[in-house]
Amino acid sequence: MPLTATRRVTLGLVLLAAVCLMFGDFEISTHDPWHALGRLFMGLIQPDFSRVDFLGEALLRTVAFAFVGVGLGAAAGMLLALLFRYFWVRTFCAFIRAIHELFWALIFLQSFGLHPITGVLAIAIPYAGTFAKVYAEILDECDPQPERTLPQRAGRLSALVYTRISQAWPHLVSYTAYRLECGLRSSAVIGFVGMPTLGFHLAGAFAQGHYGTVGALLLLFYALIASLRLWARPRLLPVYLLASPFLLGTGLPIMWSNVSRFFTHDIVPAPLRRGEGLEGLWPWFSELLLGQALPGIWNTLLLTQIAWCSPGCWR
């Protein structure tokens, strides 16, 4: 049977993943992993809903962070998409979307602490970069002929709205709805750094070994995602967007001294803080690069390739 292009690519990815398996670090550090997996499995088939008295508030906060973060990201992404033809805009968008929202949350946690703005910005910033790229590609695929037929006195904004955006509107809406689903997952993930979403309670249940609670939370989160089409109706979205900022909670107050210290002290390389100048910067940077950054990048690429190949092998 001849190999098609798809099969050749799939075979190549499988072989590459097999090579990556030879170099990956898969050492199991837990004492009895099968016992822990068994308890987790039992928690999934026997979920304990008696411990989730916090469920209503956690669900609201999860949805609120998703709507605010994705809404801000979509708005900023559309503005950036209109300027996406510029190299510096494309570079900026590539940079901000390359950093995962969990890492953005860790960065802003140093400045704003456990304040809702930490979670909102952690979602909005990388999503803005992604929205900008995809929105720009969607708009570029529109038929330019309607825009050419407009009179010269037509304003640029009117021309954009009534030609390109009107053509691309169904695709823009479809992609934004997909990103909202992703935003719900991101909202849960930022709970692992202290934001009051489902992820916060999920991390606590894992740490305490309450796998029945873990099972209940995972099933409820699955139900939230699966029912998205039922409760995220287009006519209700304005209501959700207006109400979400008021459902984020207050969190801890922002210590502006921490914000100032982060930008003036924390992010400054240690040799410069100690007054060693550029002479001490290179040894510090090389040690950081060779001892931490490059091994981390290598393991990230290995894990990404293996994980990327695994779902494709089952298709």
C-alpha cells in the first residue's frame, strides 16, 4: 500500500517521538505511583460532592475570569490585528503569546499579589497575541473587491466595518467562541497559583489526597465545558461580560511598593544589583543559560513532540 503524504508525515512524527523517548527523563519519583493512580481512578468513579460546598462561588469565579480575560484579549487582539502588517507588531504578538498564561500569572503575582488583576492579565495578554494573529489572517482572506467599490469619501473605519469585518464576522465569532472555551480552561489553571477558581480547590484536594473531591471537581468542570453551548448564548454574552468584572472578587490589596520593587529591583540581574557591572553579567548569564534555560528548553521540546505525536497516532 503506497504511503500518502499524510501517512508519511505521521510516520515521521512517530519515529521522531520514538527518538525523543530515548532522551526523555521519565524517572518516577513517587514511592507507589500505581496506588496513587488507583485512588485517583476511584475518586473519578466515586466522586465526593459533599466536600464541594464552595462549588457555586468557584464556578462563578472561573467563568468570570474567563469572560474578562478573553474579552480584553479579543478587544486588544482586534486592534493589534489591524496593525499586524508591521513587523514590530508581529514580533510583539509572537512574544506575548509564546509565554503561557500560567507563567504570566507567576510574573504578575510578584507585582500585584493575589489580586484579580493578576489572573485577568495572565489570560488577556497571551490571548491578545493569539487573537491578533488569527484575526489578521481571517481579515486577510476576505475578498478585497467590496472595499474597492466604495466611494473615496468613505472613512477607513466605515470601510473596514462594512467590507472586511462584515465578511469575516462569522469566522471571527466562531474563533472567539472557541477561545472562550480555552479561556475557561486557562481560568481553572491560574487557580494553581492562588486565584480563586476551580483550579485552586483542585490543587488543594490533590495536595490533601482527597481524590473523591478531585473527581467531583473534574466532573463538574467537564460539565461546565460540555454545556457551554447551552448557557453561553449569543444574546446573553453582553450580560456575562458586564457582570463578570463584579464577580472576580476583591482579593488582597495591591501593594504598590511591590510593583515598584519588581520593576526597579527584582527583574534587574543580580550582578548589576551587586554593582559588578557588565563584567559579572556574562558569567551569571552563561550559568543561567547552560544550567537551567537550555536543559529546560530541551526537555520542553522533547515532551512537546511526544505529547504532540500521541493523539495523532490514534486517529
